[in-house]
Amino acid sequence: MPEIPVSSLDPRLQKQLENAQVALQRGNLDYVIEVTEQVLKASPGCLPVRRLQRVAQLRKFNSKNKFFTKAFGSVTQAGFLFGGGKNDPAKQLENAEKLLTADPTSVPALKLLAEAAHGLDLPETAAFAWESIHEQAPTDRDVLLHLAEMLLLAKKSKEALRFADKLLKLHPQDGDALALMRKAAIAQTTEKGNWEEKGSFRDKLRDEAQAVSLEQAAKVVTSDEMTQRLIGEALERLKAQPDNLNHYRSVSEGYRKLGNFAEALNYVRQARKLPSGAADTSLEKQENDLEAAIFQAKIKDIQDRLEAAPQDAALKAEFEKAKAEFAAFEISQAKAYVERYPNDYEGRFTLANLLFDTGDYQSAIANYQQAQKNPKVRIAAITGMGKALKARKMFDLAVAQFQIAKAEIPGMDDLKKDVIYQLAECYELMGKPEDAINEYKIIYSDDIGFRDVADKINAFYSSR
């Protein structure tokens, strides 16, 4: 599948994209997303269109209550991330695009996009996906490696060299980083034409075996057999240098690629026992991510069995138990984080959402209250607090929160409509139908199709 410029698209599509660019400037983000989805469906290799779409997605996401898009959590995403299409890059691409429409900041979805693009021979699109992840994790070693590798495949050696240099500055003794730097430098020379008539870069390396090993280690997607070989090489390096954290990382990453999360977690935990690894926050994050992956894989396995036997009561109970265990794990991790960083109010917001999902509304309220101190999540935290108070049937207190959120949200987007709807429901539950209908009218006048507002308005006037 080729990667194509906008100029190669059908003239009618080009015109639609011009309109989409104007719509972006005017803030009509839904139109931009709709147009770009249509174009990418026909031409998934048109990267400029994907970039335009991402700008619109991010603006829309940042203007809305992220709680709703995050609320389903990793368990909801598991159907896409662990579901069908593993050997079907086109299906993976479709799944990734659906996830990114809901949450363009989702790292698992961006990784799925990168994997799908690589499978469809769209290296520039894969590099774009890794670059988007890099924006969220600018010092992550594995992200830098993957990004530089995709840039090399896209024949953008100069950019690959820049990221390889950044990686080496972060990890001066990293063997993979050194190999990447060498490969990028060779690629840049080759692309300039200096070596094209003298043979491939492999001929310029002194050790043919080393050339094979470096090539294979550099691949983003490797076969299981090759991954096993790379794990073996990393284990040999680990024996020679048992205090080198990078070797533990390489072994762990290999097992992670094989789907052996338990063994990957084992080596991360071994690394964290070293003096140099105890305070390494990246290892701590890897440990948490792998523990989460183990839970998700377990949930997916039960889910698959349940789909084959939907009436199995024991499986249903096992599925609910696994989800509850995963929720408890996520809450324990979020609580531990908040204890270490009590002034990280985004962290408190995350914890509040998790507590809300499990029905611990009182604890959620306390954390939503603290989270309001962060301007980035203030509105979402106020809204979340209102919903938690509403769930506890403290309707008058919930009304106060929804009124604050209503006043602070400019314009009339879906978030504000939801806030007003929640406010109206509180009035109904308080036995104040006139106040409720006045709020529903505000939504009705802007969006007659929002939820069941039209039915409520019609019922109100029919009863008079």
C-alpha cells in the first residue's frame, strides 16, 4: 500500500480537504474529523490527511470532559487491542482509528496504529504514530528506538539520526542506541549516494555476523524465533554485566513482544532490586504496565471463553471477579502514586475516576475536590464531583457543582450539554419539574437530538 501526497487524491476529495481546513480554523472539529475519516478510508496512506485529523481530534478531546472517554478504561480497549485482526493490518488500522477517535492520547491505540501501518508498508505513517507517542513520553527509550527505526524505513535518515542522538544522550552506554546511531549514519551516507555503487552498507561492516545481529535487533516487528534469539543474546550480555539495567530491559522487552508478560515482569522486578534500579521511575512504570497487561490478558481470555459459552454462570462470575481485581489493582496503583505525589492533582483526578467507577463515591468526591486545583482538569473534576454527589443522592450539593461547571464552560459543546442534562435530572429527582424543564429547554434549543431531551420536552407540553 503506497503512501501518497494530497495532490494524488481525487479532485473532489482535495476540495473537501480545503473545506476541512477552513472548518478547522472556525472550530467545526466534527466536520474535519468526518471528512478526514472518509478520505482515509479510501486512501489510508495519505499522511497529511491523518495529521489534519489528529489536530482536530486533539482539540476536540482537550475541549471535552476526558472522564467520559477514559471511563471505559483499558478493559474496554482490550476488545480492540487483544481482539481479532492480529494478522490483519487493515483490521488493526480500523481498530486503531476507532480508539483514537475516542481518545487521541491513547498510547496503546497509537501503538496499534504504528503496528498496522508497518504491516501495510506505510513507514511514514508508523513513524507519525511513534512521534505522537514520543510527544507524550519524550525520554522513553523504547519509543525513541521505534521512532528512529520507522524513520529509517521511511528513508528519513536525517530525522532518524536526530532521535538516535537524543537516545544516546539519555543512555550513553546503550548498545541498541549505539547500533541505531551507526545504522542511521550509514543510511544517511547511503541515501546521499556515496555508497550506492560500492555495495550495501552490510559490506562496509567488518563483522558480517554483527551486521546480521544489528539488522535483526533493529526491526520493530520480529518473528517469534528472532525475538527468542535476541532474548538469548541479551541474557548473555546480562551474565557478563549483571548490573547493567539496559540488559534487563532488553530481556523484558523481548518477553513482552512474545506475550510472556509474567517473564517480562520477572526481569523488570529483578532490575528494580539493583541499587541503580530502585529509584528508576521508568522501570517502575514498566512494572505497573506489565502487571496491568497480565490482568488484561486474563480478562480477555475469560471474555473469549464467555463468548463461546454465554450462558455459563461460572464463567460470568469469573469474568466479573477478574474485572474487579483489575479495578482494585488500578486503584491501588493510583493511590500509591497520589501518596508519593500529593500535589499532582491530575493524579488525584485519575484516582477519583477509578473510585467513581467502583462505586466508592465518597472517596471519589474527596479527590475530585482536590483535583479542581489543576486548571487542566478543573471542569472535568467539578462535573465528576457533581455526578458522585448525585449518585449519593445529595442532589442539592450536586446542583451547586453542575451550576459552577455550566457557568465556566464556554459555548455549547457536548460536555456542557451533559452538565446541563445532569443538572436537570437533579432537579427532577428533587421534585422541581419546572426548573428541570428550563434546563432541558436550553439543550433542546441547541440540539434537539441530544439523548431523550426531545421526548422530555414533548411530554412536558403534552401534559399541560
